[in-house]
Amino acid sequence: MESGRGLLMVFTGNGKGKTSAAMGVALRAAGQGFKTLMIQFIKGSWHYGELDSSRMLGDAFEIRPMGRGFVKVGAGKPDPEDIRLVEEAWKTAVEAMHSGKYDMVILDELNYAIHYGMLPIGRVIADLAARPERVHVISTGRNAHPDLIEAADLVSEIKEIKHPFHQGVLAQRGIDY
């Protein structure tokens, strides 16, 4: 299906809803006959509700968790295994963008992988610029790199104003995962 010029969209900020916003766009795209692949760069060890609901859309929306879960960061560098998995996810993303199979590729939590130094921003920008013109791309996660923001056609910052976690409410099934 013809989708016009593919847009590069970035959903970032410290608020909840970046991945949810990307999935909302994917749901809208499915309604227009588009095929979407979401690659989850960090998620992988938990069972998220979106994995089951995406299957209900058949081949219109595919999700591939390719990480191990939450990456340990801090004083040290990321674990080499996490870096290897991010590299593998990026290779999969580039192949998907060029496959002709997808109208949209969602790079869920890519912003974290760049921010943690697991993937060089120059390579990401170059690969995104080289994608076929019709392919839409969405990148999610906090701390979007300034170069990614500059390259994007659309950037939305999701700001936390209030979150139940701060009142002691734990993540809830169907809302947070």
C-alpha cells in the first residue's frame, strides 16, 4: 500500500506513554492496510500485553522483543551481551526497513540504546537516511539524542506530571505491561 514519504518520528520524554503512542500509530496504520514491525531493543524478559494483542491484528503488526529486559547502567559500561543484542536488533531493523515487507518500523527503546552508548548515533542517522523513502520509522525512549531530534520530521515529548508509582502503586497489568 502506498504510504507517501516515510516520516521519522520520535517519542521521547520522562512521561509514561511513548511506546503506547507508537502502538497507537501502528493501530491506525493497520486500519489503513499498512504492515508494521516493532523491534523492542531492551524489552525481552517479561511478558507484555502488547505481544498478545498485536497477534490479533494478524500480519499487520508484528512485535519482536530482542533484548533481555532492563539494561543495567550506572558507573560501569553496559554488559557486552546487552550490546550484542542491541547490535543484532539494529541489524534486524535495517534489514526490515529495506525488505519491502513493512510500511512502518517502530524502534522501541532505541533512544535508550543510543543514550547508553550501545549504538553510535552517526550510524543510526546514516542508516535511517538510507532507508527507502516510503518507510515510516518511530523511535521511542527517554533522552532522545539531539542529532536524532534534528533528523526527525516529528518529535513529541511526553512529560510526566503525575504518576501512580509515586503514591506507591506498582505497575499494573493491562496498563503498564
